[in-house]
Amino acid sequence: MKTNKIALAVIATLFAGTVSASSIDYRHEYKAGRQQHQNRVKLSTSVQAWKFASEVKFGGSKIDGEYPSAFKNLAMTSSELTIEHKTKLTKHLYIQPGFDLTLNPTSVVYKPQVRVGYKFPMGITTKLRYRHEFRRYTEGSSMTGIDGDKYTAVNRSKFTANVTYKFKFGLGFDLESNFAQDFFNNTWAMGSTKRGQNVHYEWDYNVLAYYRPQGWNFQPYFELGNIQASSPSNDKRELRTRVGLKYNF
């Protein structure tokens, strides 16, 4: 009920001003190491300099300790609400602070963030974002930290860098890298402590290709990512494949 009230408040805010652009985005992903399928549906809209988004993630729950095939035994895994405000500092430079609220079955994550972007005259756009994540667990739930103790509240820093380029005929590419670490408390374990992995930090990189020529509302895309495995039965790194379709209106 509380989540529904938050969602209704966001929807009311969206229609309080003039909506300039909106989109709905469906994405399916597959993590090769753990053989896990997951889906995401995201609704975004812009009201002048403000951007609002709401997304839901769902996938197959484990059956006898293993993930099922795609679209089998589905359950919601998380939902997220986002608000951002974009301010142009110059013709090419902008700053975009924001806030994400992620709701998981056993925790809530608060994510204040700030993004700085620069668009070069030749069409290349670069972005750098700093996000601080505060995770708070529900009663009876906790995380096993780096030192092996149980924690009900942890936080970490996360940096994201993007380089994007779009050709005039509609094909675009985005290169993204992420790095996360608990610099302040050194308690948030990023990976599996059972396999002797480096649990002090987490990193990944992704390559995304999309196609949207002029006049199209649809935008199909495909992404490959090198991410850290979270299961002790898998390799330290694994391939994540994503395919999706975005509709702009």
C-alpha cells in the first residue's frame, strides 16, 4: 500500500506540468554464468527540466535451487522511482542532480546522485555520475559484511562514466563503465566471500547499440556487459546480454 501511494504521488506530479516527452521501455536480460533471466519495464516522462521515471523488475524465482527458463515462475524482484533535474551551464555542458528510491523484498535503497554531461560539436556526448547508495534492511533481514558480521544498514559510493555517439542515419553506441566501493565504512561486501573474491569493490563495463532513425518512435537496442558474478558456484566474471525495445511518445 505504501508503495502504491508513492507511485500515485509520482503520477500526480507528472501531470502537474506540461509533459514534453515520454517513453515506455521493455528490456529482457540473461546472465550467462548463473543462467538467470530477468525483465524490466520502465516508464519515463519529462516536464520541462524535470525528469521522472518508474520501473519494475521481475524474473523467474529459483526452482530446486536453480533459475528456471525465461518467463517461468515469475516474481517481482524490485521497483524503482527516479526524479532528476537538468540545468544547462553552457551550450554544451549540463549538470543533472537526482534521486532514486529502490524497493527490494528485504531492503530499501536511497540513491542521491549528480551527473555532469558534455556534448562535443562532433556529436560525441560524455557523462560522469556520482551516486551514493544507502541500503536499509527490513526487520529480520541483514547483509553479511566484509568482516563476516551482520549489518542492517550499509552504504557505498558508485561512479558511472558514459561515452555516446549517434550517426545521422540513426545508429548509436554507448560505452559505459561502473565502479562501486564502500569507501567510508568498508563493510559492504560486493561479491561472494565464500570463493575468496575481492569483495571490497565492484566494477563492470557495458557496450550498447541502438537504432532510431529520424521520424521513428520505436528504438530497439542490444547490450553486452562484463559483470561480476554473485553466486559462489559461478565464475568471477560473467556475460550479461540485454535486448530491449523503447517507444517514445
